[in-house]
Amino acid sequence: MKYFVLSILMVATAYAGPITQKPLDEFIIYDVPVAQKTGTTTIMFPSEISGLYAKSVSTQEQENAGFLITFTPGNFYFTIRALKADAEDHLTVIFNRKAYVLHLKASDKPFYNVTFYQDERQGKDGGRIAVVPEQLLGLMDKAKAYPLLAKDAPDALAGVLHTVPGLTSYYEGFNVRIRDVWRFEQDDTLIFRLELENTTDRAVRYNPQDLAVRLEDRIYTQSLVDASGVMPPKSVTPVFLAITGNGQGGRNNLAPDNKWNVLVVRAEPQLSTNDYK
């Protein structure tokens, strides 16, 4: 089982645009593409930063430095620039008695401004406040429009991770392929794009409300589903499925590139070919 805190460095993420905002979470490693050829990357916190620690980040240009940083103790921000095209490091920021880790990497598509903010929806224990249906509908609409948004409005995908797992769950008479998985970090929600392939000459009914995903020994029930409830004979039908949180009021922090299994419950009785008209 891969948690977001462990696997954020391994999954693909859409370019979020040169100016972005991110909620503070000490259990996340943040990817920060850093300016190298032109300009600098400015990183801002809500208030005074207590300390900065890294291996190849320096306050002056030198041979073994990968990044050049400008920071005045007591400030709430700092600027950083990559000195080499292959520069990469982890910078730990001490803020409000917590450590936040930034994964710095030189990039031709950098963030020029990153503003970290306190997520007011989280309680003192970091728990999740329920995401309302309207928010989930908005996330699902973003997932459906992902190719268009990635091309024409990448800023709308800030904080969204995307992977194409290519996993298939096999059932008697039909298969379930996972085509895409998106993670919306701020809402702790995963959106799955599925294809249900009916390989038989009979229609197959299923219960959309019972769709779920299994990861190792855990089952995550859907928080929102867009599904017809029937697979016509010899067909491939699309389904969109969302899971939010861990089902107990807390965050799941799950990466999108886990080894998912999709659970489908048949509805009885099934329709025959003559019945489906």
C-alpha cells in the first residue's frame, strides 16, 4: 500500500502553472520545480520561518551547490534558484514547530511563486472535514475534462496528481479496467476512470452504490459514482468513481498508483438479451 507521503516523488503530476498555492501538511513531500534559466522561485509561508536545512542549498554560488537561496532570518519567505540543470535536493523548512519537506528540482517549467497556507478545514489533529457533494461533483468534472484542462488551463489542476495504472479486475463474464486515477490532495479524494467490459451476449446488471475499491486488506467505499448500473451485451461502458478519506472521518493520504482492485456487486436477476431493449 502506497501512501501519498511516501510516493509523491514517483507519480506524474500535471504542471500547475508558475504561481500556485498549497495547503500545509507535515506528512507530505511537496514537489517544487525551481527556476534555473530565468527568474527565481519565491516560497512563502503564513508567518516567520524558524529554519532551513538542505545538503546542496547554499547562500552563495560554489562548486558543490545545486541551489542558491536568499533568506533573511525572521522573514516569512525566501527565494531560490537552481545553479545546475540537474540540480535536485530536499529542503526542510521549520515553521510553527513543524518540519515541512520540499523536493526541489531544476525545471524549465518552474513555479515562480509558491504560497503555503493553513487549511482551515482541518482540525487540530489533522482530521478531515467531510467534502460536500457539490465539491465532489466539481472534482469529478475536472477529472472528466482533464485532457482539455492539462492543455488549455493547467492552473486549474494545481495539486492534482494523475496516473495511468493499467490494472484489470476479472469477473465471470466481465472485466473492469482502471484507465486513470487522479488524486485531489486538498480534498483527500481519488477519482477513478473505469471501463466495464461485458464479454457475454447477456446484459449484466450491477449496483452502482456498492462499487468500491480494495487495497490489500482495506476496502474503500465510494463517496460519489457516475455509473448506469447495466453493461449491455458485448460492450464497454465508462464509470467514474470517487473515494474520499478513510471512511472513519480521517484522511487516507493514498497515492493514485497503488495496486487497486475494483469491487463490483451484481444486481439480480440479470437481464437477458431479449429483455435489454
